[in-house]
Amino acid sequence: MKHQGLPSVETLKKNYQSIKNINRQHREKLSKINKAALWITDHVGSMGFFLIIFCWTVIWLSWNTLAPDKLRFDPKPAFVLWLFISNMIQIFLMPLIMVGQNLQSKHSELRAEQDFLVNKKAEIEIETILMHLENQNELILQILKQVQSKENKSVD
């Protein structure tokens, strides 16, 4: 027997949407071009890519400053050094910044996953508590009816 004004657990479940893993939904909804962009960002924003760029720059600078003049493919070393200095931020700092952003993103993803698990656990616990409260409410109403029926019998 249900107390008037209090919804049952079934009613709450019907009106309540369960918690969903937003991260998984977001990944599934990404278009191919967005997935490609994320793949590029993940790989360019890695220490491996940074090391490749660093080694290529060292080889390029070394070749154009130390190789015989006929084998150099770049003008005089002054231009190479100027280009190196002017592009140092782009060449070295951009991948490092992206590495940091990727690390922060991965950390944020882990926190979001953990929040999802905590919320899912809380949802189960709340549903359990609601079921216990509903059962207690039914038992209290049964006891109240028994007490009232005993009082009615004793008055007669």
C-alpha cells in the first residue's frame, strides 16, 4: 500500500534518466575529420614528435654549417641561424605546449571517468535507500492499520 503524495521507486525510475558516460558518447559522435584532428593532436603533442623535430633541426643546422659548401642546401650560416632563432618558438615550444595540453586533457578525462563511477555508485545507493524507505513506509502504514483496528475492536 502506497502513501499518497509519495512517488514509488518505479515512478522515480520512469521519470529519472540514468547517468550516461558522456566521454564515450562524445567519442562516438565525433566525425572522421574530428577523429583525424584528435589523432594528429595526440601524436604531434607527444615527446616523440618533439624529439623528431629536435633531431631534424640539429641535423639541418649541422649539415648547413659543417658540410662542404657545395653540399649545403641553405644559404650562409647566418640565414640558417636567423631562421633557427625566429622559428625556435614554433619548432620547440608548440609541441611542448601541446604535450602539456594533452597531459592535462588525459588527467581531466581520468577525473571525469572517476566522477562517472562515483555518480553511478551514488545512483545505486540512492535507489537502494529509496526502496528501503518505501518498504519502511509500507510497514509503518500496516502497523498503523493494525493499531487502529485493535483500537476499534477495543472500543466496541
